[in-house]
Amino acid sequence: MVEKLLEVKDLKTHFHTFKGIVKAVDGVSFKLNKGEILGIVGESGGGKSVTGFSILKLIEDPGKIENGEIIFNGENLVNKSEREMKEIRGSKISMIFQDPMTSLNPLYTIQQQIEEVLKLHTDMNAKQRKQRCINLLDDVGIPQPEARLKSYPHQFSGGMRQRAIIAAALAAEPELIIADEPTTALDVTIQAQILRLMKKLVKEKNTSLLLITHDLAVVAEMVDRAIVLYCGQVMETGKIDDLIHQPIHPYTYGLLNSIPRLDDQKKRLSQIEGMVPNMFELPEGCNYSPRCDYCQERCLQEEPKIREIHEGHRVSCHYPLSREG
Amino acid sequence: MFKYVTKRVYQMILVLFVVSIIVFFVMSFTGDPVLMMVTPDATQAQIDRARMELGLDKPLITQYFIFVKNILRGDFGKSYVFKQSAIKLIIERMPATLELVFVSVLLSIIVAIPLGVFAGAFPNKKSSKTIMLGSLLGISLPNFWVGMMLIFVFAVHFRVMPSSGRGEVVNFLGMRISIFTADGFKHIILPAVMLSIQSLAILLRLTRAGMMEVMKQDYIKFARSKGVLQNSLLFQHALKNALIPVITVFGIQIGKIIAFATVTETIFSWPGMGKLLIDSINRSDRPVMVAYLMIVAFIFVLLNFIVDIVYTSIDPRIDLR
């Protein structure tokens, strides 16, 4: 039986800057089931991270959640007070950050930083907490965990720090983990290890994972379903196999096409022409139209609405590519 | 650690040695103390005899070595005016100054740190802007003027605070201390406020700047994502990181507070060693001046040493070797 854990409906998070309003997230909707891994994919500036932070309501001024519902376990987080959110953060929903070099407080030991979650969200006594920290470090594959508890972050390598951060995120056994580009700052061999570790831990504990990344290779290996974001809007969503093998939105197709192939003899790598548009001056009609190879008259005038093409496979495009293409 | 401390102690001795050279030679250029001591109608023979008695007839270098030899035995010479041991005179008055300095330092910390944290964490609030405006005033207003205004407003106009002196004193650990009596406490408020204002403002601004920087860091966001409560986020996660530059400047500020105590003590007739210094300068009482400068230099060096030790207890990345 699939149980729904999180449902985001028409989320709009806007930043009110001096220069104007940036619609970083503009009407994003998606669902996440218990134990499922959902990927959020897109280029830089697509609104991926802001979506993640919005769920925890960690949007700072001048940003604001303007509209929408974030239904977590049947409760709408948008209406929760800061005090109520503090009880959810770390215990029900936790977050893993992009850069392990800067995410740990340099002045506290690894134990203090993991233990903090337990102090805040569990009734464990000091001895139990210490034991739990040791187990967690062991789980994330840090050798000699007991000796490492007293280490400071600067005594850890990047990969080990990210493991420690994962340990902290897992500490209170949350139901949802939001991982914001968890492997971007790590080198490739460590990336694979960390991803495998996360997948294993998440599947073991039946935790849901929201994996934010720009790396399609990561997504292909990790997630069950994915949503593709562009300029704060969902372009395409569906099962990962459908997205990778039969993309129907030109943007997804472009992203996939941009991955260099080892068996390709071409001199130039393919890419999506142009750049992500200035968020202050979004184009009329479809946001992707200026860069789209398949752009037609209608795309320049009318914003496409998201619709289901095939079971569970939704797209926001007037002229989606055919599924066989 | 032990190795580091020994190294630092050597450095401190070296610094004090250099200070002793500077102090001694600069002092010997500040006029002839003999002329201040003898009666105006003294004969040349009397003057020469006085000079010989004080040892001022010997070459400067010889005088210096005698001076150093005496210092090492703890003897800074006798005050020309009081005919007492100079060091004893200063130590007698030291509790009054230390007490004043202590209260001022405490006052700056208690006020500056929380306000700085607040203004740094919420820079857009109106109250933060008011705090920053106040700190600007604290930095720019001349210290002596603030002291006189305090006297004018609270002592002369409203008559709620005493304008001078130390009030009632009690014996505490062999020192004569006034803050433990109600009367003495009342006497220390105005001078302490005057003495602390400038360093308070500087610490406040530094704390704020540090906090603003730290609040943008990823580890603060990470802490928030763990559900850390506001107070512990600000005063533990953030403040600890913002504190390193504050402590550096704080070490210097304590030194400045000790130095400025001379002005405060003069304005409020506070019977501390700063006032003794001013009196001694007016009377060309060389041994007292020298002893004062050496003691203050020693306090300075010691404070900086303590500051360096404090660093390591805060930041594990700072290595003492």
C-alpha cells in the first residue's frame, strides 16, 4: 500500500528585491510517498533549492511563501508557526546541505552537532545519546566512531563531513530527508559512495528522500520518480525510467542530450542553447520558448498548463515530443 | 601547551625589558627632578648634595643598570614626594583602579554582547538601527565631556548620584574595596559608565559585524534545519563564531580602559593609581611614574597572553605552537 507523506500544491515562493519580484518557485506541485525517493532536477537558478527550503519554511527575507499548501502527514506546514516548525525540523523533516565544508559549525565537535538533534527531539539521557551517536557514525561508515566523536569538523575530510551531516540528519529518524545537492562538492568516487549510502539508509528505514540535484546521472541511479524544474515551474514529472528513456518535454530532452557520451564520435558536445533567462524578465508564454528547438507561435503567447500524457507522466508543453521519439 | 607558555613567558620578559629601557630613558629627559625638590633658595652645594643622594650624578647607563638591578629585587625606588616606596604607593591605590576597570569591563560586556547579537541577527529592525545610532554616539563623543555631563546631569541637576570619591570601603581579601557597600556601589556607577562607553560601543559594533557575517553561513542554516531554538542559535552557534575578532579587540580595549582610567579618576576624584600618576607627573615624581608605567606594561602583556589562551578554548582550529 502506497502512503502519501508529502504533497506540495501550487507552491509559490517569491523574493521581493529592490529590482522587483523574483518568482523563484512559481506554482510547483508534487507528491511524495512514504519510502519513496523523488528527484528534483534542473539547471542552477531553477528553483530547486528554494523548493526544498520552502518545505522546511527556512526561507529568509526578502523571500516569502506567497501561495500554496505543503501537506505533510495531513497537516499544512504553511500555516504552522515558527515554534511548531522548530519541532518538525530535525525530528520529522531534516536536511542535508550542498557543501559539507561549510555546513558543520567549526567550533563544535562532531558529537555535539549530532547530539544536538537528539537533545532537542528525543528523551534520551546522555549515555543513550552517546551510544546513538556512535551507532549513527558507524551506520554512515565512519571508522572508529567512538574515537571520532570528539573530533572537530576541520579534522574530517569532505566525504567524512558529509557522512557526519547525514548522520545528524538521520539522528531523530525523520520521515523525510531533503538533500540539497548532497554530492556536488565531493569528488566523483566519494559521490558514488555517499549516494549509495544514502539510498541504503533511506530504504532500510523506509524514509522518504527528496533529492535536489542538477546531475542527471545521480538522479538516474538514485530516484524512483523525478520532477524537472525550469524557472520555478514544473516542466515534466514522471517515473525515472520514463523520464530518462522517453522524455517528452524538450527541456528534459535537452538536459539528457547534454550528457557527454563515451561512444560518441562528435567533436562538439551538445548543449542547450542560450541561458536561463533573467528572473526579472521572464519571457511571455512558455518560459523555455527562447531556448526551445521546437518552439512555435503558440509557445510565445500562451503559457502551457501541466497535463498528463501517460499514467504518472505529466508535462507542461504545448507540443510535447512523442513518447516513441 | 607547556612549551607554548614558557615561550610566551620569555617573550613577555623581553617586552618588559624593552619597555624598561624606553621608560627609563624617556623619563630622564623630562626635566631635572632635583630642582623640583630643593628649596628655591638652595645653594649649588645643596643641589649637588641632593643630586648625589638620589644617585643622579652618575652616568645615565650606570643609573639604568642600578634601576634594573633594583627592579629585579622588587624595588622601584622611593617617591620623591611621599618619601615612601613607589611600588607600595601604587599597590595601595591599585584596588580602587582595578575595581573601576573591572566594573567598566563587566558593564561593556553585559551591554555590548547581547545588543550586538540582536543588532547583527536582525539588522533590519528599527530597534537595531537605534542601537547602532547609539553606538555611533558612544564612539564619537569625547570621553571627558561625557564624564562631565554625567556629573552635571546626575550629580548636580538631579542630585541622585555622588560626583566624586569612592564612598564607603570594606576590607576584602586584604584589599580595600567599595563595590560591596551600597554607598560605594553608588559612587562607582557614574565613573564606570563614563569609562565603559567607548569600549562598549566598539565591542557592540564588532559583535554586530561578526554576527551579520556568521548568520549567513551554511552551518547556521544547517543548525536551523535541525530545529535549534532561537536563543541557542544566536548565543551558541553564531556568537561563538563571531567572537574571535571581538576578543582580540577586547584585550586591547581593557588596556585602553586602564589607560583612560587616569582621565576618569581625575574627573571623579577617584583615588586610584591613575590619579596618583597625574599627581606625580605634576610633581615630577619620577620613581612613581616609572613604577606605574612598568606595572601597566606588565598588565598589558599579561592580558594579551590571557587573550591568546582564551582563543584556543573557543576555537579548536587555533593551534598554540
